[in-house]
Amino acid sequence: MRMHESVVRELLDTQRQATMDRITALTLEFEGIVAAAGSNVDDEHDPEGSTVAFERAQVAARRDEARAQLDDLEQAVARLDAGTYSVCERCNAVIAAERLVARPGARTCVRCAASSSSRLRTAQDRPRESGDG
């Protein structure tokens, strides 16, 4: 199943706008948490400080993820313009249309993504050497 370029561009534009809206909302939420905390920046001695710090960190992490997703979508638009949108960056195979519908910013085919994910899990599961920290 090959996707028409105008449909792909519309999907990417829709995803980009939704992601930018999410970044804006998360930024406002983050600023609200900071403002609600007021001038008390001493989380260690504030009984609710650890909760506020955790909440702030959670929102910041979600905002960072959204920014990374926006970057992926913008790179996808560049690949679309270059004619390489549906080509796997690792093996040069065609990325399945179903994958691109589910993850418009996908850079790799399912096989390469699974292989990369497997290598990452293997590296994370290795025991740390005593000098690692």
C-alpha cells in the first residue's frame, strides 16, 4: 500500500500542529507549577517540595518527549521533500505504509526498529562493571 504524497503531507502537518499544541500546553503547565511553588525554591525543607519537584520533572520530561517528536516530524517533512520519506535509514527497505500511518516520523522499518530496540535492551540488561559508578 503506497500513500499519496498529499495525504502524507497532511498527516505530517496535522501531527506537527497537534505536537506544537501539546508543547504549548505542557509549557503552560510547567510554568503554572513553578508559579504555584512561588518563591519557595527550598524543596528539601518544604513538606510538599518533593511532590512539586516530581510534578515539575514529570511535565518537563513530557515536554522534552514532545519536542523530540516534533523534531522527528520536521525531519520527516524534509525526507518527504527529498523523496526519501518511506525509505528505511538503516537498510534502505521501504517502510510499510501502516507503520508510517501509526508513526509518521518513523525513520526505520519495523525490522530495523525491532533490532535496534533489542540491542538497546541487551545493553541495558548488562551488569555494570565495578568502576562504572
